Amino acid sequence: MNASTPLPADAARARVAGARFDRLDAWRGLAIVWMAGFHFSFDLNMNDLLRPWQNFFLDPFWTTQRFCIVSMFLLGAGAGQAVAVDAGQTWGRFWRRWAQVAGCAALVSLATMQMFPRSWISFGVLHGLAVMLVVLRLLGERLPPARLARTPLAFAALALLGALAWMLPHLLQSPFFDTRLTNWVGLITHLPVTEDYVPVLPWFGMMLAGYLVASLLLVHGRGALAGPLPSPVRPLAVLGRWSLSFYMLHQPILIGSLLLFRMVFP
């Protein structure tokens, strides 16, 4: 078969599935580097090594950073799901990746129960990802990127759904959703006491935005996702391919390093 011979649909799909989207990987890499810097500052603060002492839960300087970091994560996850659906990812492969995310979410809960008994993480960013990935995958089965980008009515309907998901917590709240068993929905009357909280509402709206934008780019501007990167930025793309591993390892390493520092320099 020469280069001009059209590939069968399955072969073309396999070629796309094996491709790396370096710019999307770099986006993830930038998000986790920013996250690591944020968490290191938090750890310094917890160990009384940051002066003056900072309120990470109320100070806009820190809360705005957290909002931006979570937004980058979920936009990237939504875009990644669009890439996966467009490449023909099977349900089996999806569930294998999902199990990694859900398993890591469970480990985060168990670890924070030991470290923060009163504010352990019951529904943080990984928990939210695990739920939202399933919802987005189901939507993607009905409206894959190729169809979505060429059907303005369907695109507008999903955009409206995303906007509704983002606005609903501001329009509807109930004490029923204030418990650990129900606050994952997001329709709370007050923020829970927890080290991390990323409920389905409003954050599914952000993840859906990533899916919509990536769907357009996959059809009308693929180079924006898969184009070449300047050499100084390429390490971010490598890091972004291991974002889950980095997420799980960075805090134990940072916290362990600080504990060692406190032992050596009491």
C-alpha cells in the first residue's frame, strides 16, 4: 500500500489513536506544575515556614489560583475525552483508565482520613473526574466530536447544558445536599469542611467546555491540539502524559521532604 492509497476506516482510527497531542499534553503538564507549586506553598504554610501566615481558604490570591488550576485540569480532561472518543477508544480501555482514576481517588480519601480526620477529602478533583468521565463518555457515544462539530444545533444544545450545569448551584441549593453522602452533587447551602472539593455541579460545565472546544479543533483546527511545540515547552508535554502518577506522588514527596527538613533543622 503506497502513501496515496486511502486507509481503511479501522486503520485510520488506529493511527489516530496512537498519535500524541503534544499541546494538550503540555496543557496538562502546565496544570500539574502550577498545582505542585500551589501545594508546596500550602505545605510550607502548614509547617509554619511561610511568612506571613496565609489563609488558603479565604484569601483571593490563593482561591483564584485554585479555581484556575482545577479549571485547567477539567478543561484538559474534557478535551482528552473528545480525543479518545474521536480515536475510537473502546469501552474496555475507557474502564481501565477510569479504574485508575477511581482507585487513586479512593487512596486520596484513605490518606487524608489519616492526615486530616476532620476535613478529609470525600469528593475532590479525582472523585469528580471519576463521575464526570462516565457522564461525558455517555454523551460522547451519542455526540462524538466529528458529528458534534458539524451539527450546530447539537453543539448549541451541549453548550446550553454546560452553561446550565455551571449556573445551577447559584440558582438552586438545598440542605439535603450538605452531607458527605450528597454534597458530591454540588447543590449545597454552604461549603463543606474538607481539604478539596470538586462537585459535579458546577464543574461538569467546565469539563463539557473542554469537550466542546476540542471537538471543534479536532474537525476544524487539529493542529491547535497536535501541532509542534517549542523545545523549551516539550518537557511539559512529557510531564502531562504522566499527570495522574505525578498527582499521586508529588504530595508525599513534598510533605516527606518538609518533614525531613524539620528533623534536620528543628
